[in-house]
Amino acid sequence: MMLLKHPKTSQLIEINEFWLRDHCRCGECLNLETNQRRYDVLDLPANVMPLNVKYDGLNLQVHWSDAHQSSYDLDFIFDSQLERLIGRRSKSTNLTPWNRSIILQNERHLRFPLPQLVSSDNEVRSLVESLVRYGIVFIDDVAPTANMTELALRRVFPLMKTFFGEMWTFSDNPDHADTAYTKLHLGSHTDNTYFSDAAGLQALHCIEHSGSGGENFFADGLHVVHELKRRYPAAYDVLCRVQVPGEYLEKGQNHRHTAPIIQVDPLTQDFVQLRLNVYDRAVFNTIPQSEMAEFYESLRQLLLIVRDKEQQWALKLFPGSIVLFDNWRVLHGREAYTGSRTMSGSYVQRTDFLSKARVLGIID
């Protein structure tokens, strides 16, 4: 191990020599056009060692035993350590957990007219920033057609293709084996619990509705999970640990995935995903029967918090407004309805959502 001292802060860290050699950023080691490594780990000698180390201001010059010369930015070395990563994630302030009262006070931060989005990159950045912070935004002044819905969404994100398509339009016609394709009440849930990588974002646009009912409601899974952990820590632990299978079955489709209902960052234990859909649960066979009572009681405690009226933000979706929300965080549902109702929508992959937020400097 090498002991390094930062010349400005006097901070001391120990660095593994092979890690340091592996992280040389010169043009011989890193393709500066593609930002990809030029070599395999096996191309480096396993016992590579520094022969000479010299500080040059905020740079570190190293002559290696494999005859390579490296120059390192010391800020890069210190910022690339696990402790710094954990500190950055733990101090993140760009998420605002909300319940009904909180979101109603901040609704003005969630509305983005399409004409401004089309004409202003700053407006796009503001939308993505609000989407990261609150998990939900609206694009207003959109003509109520599937084509204009797609145009509005593609202004911000690429769309995710699934067996539903890139864009989908649905009503109560049973085009797919899904409760959404009915007029029935649909309780709070997240989508795609049966996918190995659930959609990161979901968009919905009410194209037309000639009847009554059909109000939508949303709940912030981040706030819900915080409440569960505060009120019922044992239930929180169970739902972070137990693998729950989900499935989607129809002719030509058989999707299955198993994961905990609550997923957290393995480094910081911060919230990452709420994977909750009581409709898509498969046969539950991942724990012994002796542990079933504890699991079901934990699930009941979570669902009671989700369905608490203070957690639910109910509103009517009208033609002209697209709701776009974080499917890893925000639960959605709708009341039963009458008459004719047509919705258009799409998914966005989580990796594309996070990439956009990083490119815009909103998250690390």
C-alpha cells in the first residue's frame, strides 16, 4: 500500500499500488476519444510497483516497475475513494420526499408547457431536475394525440421498447392480460415488477374520456418507505430482504423476475427502488412457510401506509397534459370509470433517465 498526502488538505489515504497503476489516465492506458481502457488487467504485471514517486503541485508523478510513466491529478485519486463516494451519496439533497400536503405546496414546480420545452434547453433541464427531486412532472399544452405525446416525450428522453411497443394506446379493450386494460379500480402500484430491469419512467396522457370517474392517484414511494422504516423497522428489514417473484403471462409472453420489494444502495443503505405490484405477484415460494406470517404482516404494514389518504395525491388527468413519473419511486393507480377512455403512454429506461440527469449536471 502507498501512503499519499493531499498537498492542500493534508488528508492522508492508503492506495493499493495495482489500483493506482490500473487508473493511469494517459493516452497509452486510456483511449481519450472513447474514454475506454486500452488494456486488460492481465496485461499488467501482478506485482507492478512504483520505483519513484514525486509530488508536483496537485499532480503525482510515478515511474513504475513495468517502465510506464504516469501523471495523476491528486484530486482525481482522492475523489475516487469509497469513503468519498459514500459521503457524496449520503449528503445528496436533490430528493424531496413528499406526501399529499407537501406535493400540493410544490405543484408549481412540476408543470412544464410543451412550447417552452421545445424552444428552451434550460426548460428541459428544469423538467429533469424536478423529475429527480419529486419523481413526477407534467408536460402541458400537448395536443391530445399519440403522435404529439410521442413528440413531447422524445424532446426529453429516448423511449423504451417493450412487448407493448415504444408508444402504446389503451382503453378497456383487452389487448393485453393486464388490469389496466379494464374499467376497474386499479390500486397503487409500480409497473414491470416482472422485468429484470423495470422501466425507469412512465408517461401517461389521457387522450379522451367521455364518462365519469377514472381519477388518478400517486404516492411517493420514497416517503412511504421512510415512514415504514420509522414506524415498523422490522417490517422494513423483511421487505428489503425477502425475494418476491412477479410474472406477466399472456399468449406469446412469459416474463418473470424475483427481487425484494424495497431495494437499497448496498453502500449507503439509501432508498433505490420500490417494487410493489399486488396484481403481478407470482406463486410465492422463496421463503419457508414458517416465515410467511412475518412477511405478510410486513407487507400489510407497507400497504396500509401506501393507502393512507395523506400519502395519496389524487387528480384528474385531462387531455393536453402528460404525467411523467419515476416508476422506481412513485406509485400510481386510478379509480374505476364509466364511458369511453383512451390513454396514450410510454416507458423510458432508467439508465437513459439517469444518463440525462448526469449529462445535465443534476446528479453525480
